[in-house]
Amino acid sequence: MAKIVGAFIRGLKSESNTKKSTLLLFPTGSFRLIQTHSKSKSPNSPPPGTTEENHLVVPRKHRNLGPNDVQNAEEFLNRMTQMRRFPPILQINKALGSIAKLGNYITAISHFEELQFLGVQVDLYTLNIATNCYCHLNRSDYGFSLLGGLFKRGYTPDVVTFNTLINGLIIEDRTAEAVELFKKLVRNRDIEPNVAMYGAIINGLCKIGNTITSIRLLRIMDKASCKPDTVLYSTIIDSLCKDGMVDDAVRLLLEMKDRGILANVFTYNSLIHGLCNFGKWKEAKRMLREMLNGGIYPDVRTFSMLVDAHSKEGKAKEAEEVLEVMIERGVDPDVVTYSSLIDGYCLQGQMDEAMRVFNKMVERGVQPNNFAYTILINGYCKKMKIDEAMQLFREMPQRGLKPDVQTFSTMLQGLFRIGRCAAAHRLFDEMQAAGIIPSTLTFGILLDGLCKNGNIALALSLFKTMEGNGLDIDVVMYNILIDALCKAKKMDHARDLFNKLSSQGLHPDVRTYSIMIGGFCYKGLLNEAKEFFVEMEQKGYFPNGCTYNVIIRGFLARKKSSEALVLLKEMVAKGFSADASTVSCIVNLRSTEGQDPALQEMIKWVISKD
């Protein structure tokens, strides 16, 4: 086994030691943790040969470890260094284990390195604890180094050792290497994988979206000595739901039942969430009933998902009924639950109801967060009630909240929407003064707001400043400016920006082409519009309904009915239909142009395909 593992270790791409870390490699090959703060250690086990009077016994509590347990372990390990004889390794391991279980990995490593420095004879259990700590600190390379030293000490790594290393690789997003190690262990029959090892690999595969391979592993387990459990099935079911394969997830649940494996609240939560995402409300409710009938009580996440699903479907009243049932069953809604319901009322424009739920949340002792405030602010902004939105915005610091980039962006959009550009400028200055870095979305809102309020020159100036500062500029921002220039009939400037896209490493999208085509049509440059229309298809950007409607209206505006009819037939053949503006344009032209055959036929096409 040593040769196999050694070959694997050599094959691993060792990470650079330039990471921010206090772990240093000493010439002896041991790892020593250099800490800048005072050492603190704890009681858990005496070295070999201690007398009864020097022997420190660690409290035997191993459930619900708390601060006192860790403190005792620290004190024990600190006192150990002052004793002439070390406590038994069993006691030392208990101490290290207590510290590691609460996630104090750096402290545990510090004590482990001190044990080596003092010459204490550690065992396989000690090395497994240290390996686990290194892996949780994203230093699985150190864990593999310990594995190499383990062979030199005459120990044989066990399934726990390899489970730990596999988990470490997965934590570092090195799932492919974890799978390779797993395969080598199985292929050479060095280790009989247990449920934990299969679980680690399946979890890693699901994290990277390789759910199909996870299911294959599940089938392999059927032939092995260990069988899949609830956790393994639930992990795969959750991954299938996230991949949109809800029907497969439901089938896996049925398989669980057939095999007598009980589902838990996590299993059902994954399925309910997946079903809600696809609008399968009946199936989601059936799953909830099944869950209740099975004696599995929904938790806050279960109810929150149902509230959110109803809210997004425009059923805020039904969502609130779910919340009331939740409270009746003794499950306390959290800020996520309330925020989903508030969002539901905001989406329906019922701001009084949204505010009522917000106040109810506060009355029940649930503190609103930035997300809850941003939802309300956005709701008021969409209703053009900017004063109410601003009042909420100013209220946030009073509750100990600091508006974030999303909150500022929402407020800026609201101000631009009603034409209060000066106030938007002041708020943007305030945002920067608060040290909040504007996002791409924020800059998009600024450019769009300036353009829609007729400040194209200022928008272009801001755009140039962004370019000069090396900020990320995407095609959406180009589209905003190109659209504004087209509407201002500045087609030369619009074309310049369009041509600039490629030099910036960006590509136009269907909307970019549709905007340019609309701009040419608006200015009566039908040949240029047609050229762009042909070019976009040649370059793999297929026109959508908006593109067709724009160019059809352009030809109709210039009384080119025959050309418009050809495009209309092509559009309908591709599954698109004339929008209200195009239909209105056709009807108006027919009333003025009399018996134009092309217009008559267009009317028939529009009516028959409606």
C-alpha cells in the first residue's frame, strides 16, 4: 500500500507555500505552527509513564462539547509540557479531539506540533486528528505529508485516514483527485470503503454537478458490503433537484422507500424546493402531506420554501396562510420567510400589505436585514413612491443596518425613474463616501438613468471614465448607450460604439443587433437595417420576435409593404407573432393606403396566426 499511496502523493500537484499561512516546514520535516499570540493549551491526556499523582484526567464528557471542555483540554496540554513524564497517548488524543471537534484546527495543530517537538510517541489516532485539521485548513498537501510519515512510523493508514484525505481534497475543490485516490484504493483492495467514504465521494461529485456518476456509485454500493443510507440518497436527490431532474429525484425517493430507507426533512426539503421551482404545486403539496403522514415535521426551511413559491406565483394571500400554519405548528418564521412574503405583496403592488407584514415581523421580534429593506424599497420605487422608499432607506442605520450596494442601486434606479437626476448624483456620491464599491449593475443603472433622462453626453462621459479606470464594462452597458444614440438619431456614433465591441473582447448579442436595426429604420436607412439583419444571421445571432417586429415596422413606415410582408411570413414561420405596435401600424396603413394587396394579405396573416 505504501508504494501505491506514495505514487499518488507524488502525482498530486502540490500547492504553493506562498499561501497566507502560519505553517512552516522545518528542516527535520515536521510542521511547526508559529503563533504571534500567547499559547493556550488544554487538558486531555498524560504522556507514557506518568505517575498517578501527575496524571491529569480529562472529563469524560464527549457529548455537546462546550467552551469549558475545550478550556480543560487546553489547560491539560499546557500543563503536560511541564511534566517529567507524559500522559498516556489516549488522554492526549482526547484532548486534541476535543479541540478539533469545535473547529479550533489551528490550536489543535499547534499542540500536535509541540507533541512532536517534545518527542511524544503519537499514534495513528493522533495523526488522523492532525490530518483532519490540516484538511479543514485547506492544506491537504500537509495531510498527505503526514501520510508519508505515517508509514515510516510503522503504522498502516485506515479507512478514517483516507476518508479524511478524500474530504480534504473535496473541500479544496479537487474532486477529480479525490475520485482518483478512491479508485486506486478500491482497485488495489487496500481499503474496504465504508459508507462515510462513499458519502464523501458522492458529495464531491454532486458538488461539481456530476450526479450521474454519483448514481453509478450508488449502484456499486449495492454489490459491496456497505449499503447506502439516508444521507447518501438525500445528497443525490438534492443534487438531482438542483440540476432540474426532479422526476428522477422523485423516483429515487420511491427507491428509498422500497428498500426501507427512511427519508428525513432534508430529503423532503430538496424535493419540495425542486418541485416548486418547476411550478409543480400539486406535487409539492402532496410531498408535504407525505412528509407529515410519515411523522417528519417541516422545519423553517420547508415552510419558507412554500411561502416563497406561492409569493413568486402571485399568490401572496396563500403564502400568508402557509406562514400562519407555520406559526400554529410551533415553527418560528425567520427573516427569510417574512422577506419572501413581503416580496410577494410587493410583486403585486400591494405596498400597504407588504408594510403590514414588515411591521408584523418586527413585532414578533424578528429583526429585518438589508434584504428585507431592499425588497420594500424596490416595491415603493416601482410604485413611484420615492419618498416612502427614501424614508425606509434612511431608517436602516437606526436599526444598525448599513445599506449595501444592492440597496443603493435600487434607490438610485427609483430616483432616475422619476427624473430626479440631481438627487441620484448626490446619492451616488454618498455611496462612494461610505466606501461602498459600485457594482456592474450600479453603473448600468447610472448609464440607463442618465440616457433615459436625456443626459446622453453625461452618460458618455461616465462611460469614458469607467474605461479609463479599467472597470469591467459588459455588452449590456454598450446596449444602453447604443440605444440612446439610436433614439437620438446619432447613428454614426452608435455604429462607432458597435464596432468598438470586438476591440474590447466583447460580442454583440441579439438585443444589440435589434437596437441597431431599429435605429437605422427610425432614421429611414432601410438598406443599412437590412444589411445588419442579414449580418446577424450570418454570424450566428438569430433574430427574435423583437428584431422582426422592429424591421417590419421600419419597412411599413416607408410604405414598403411587399418587403414587410416577406418578413412577416418569415417571422410567423419561425414561431413569432406580430406585436401590438406592428398590428396597429398595419391597420393604420391599410386605412390610408386603400386596397394595397400586400397590406390586405398582411391583415389576413396577422388575424389567422393570432
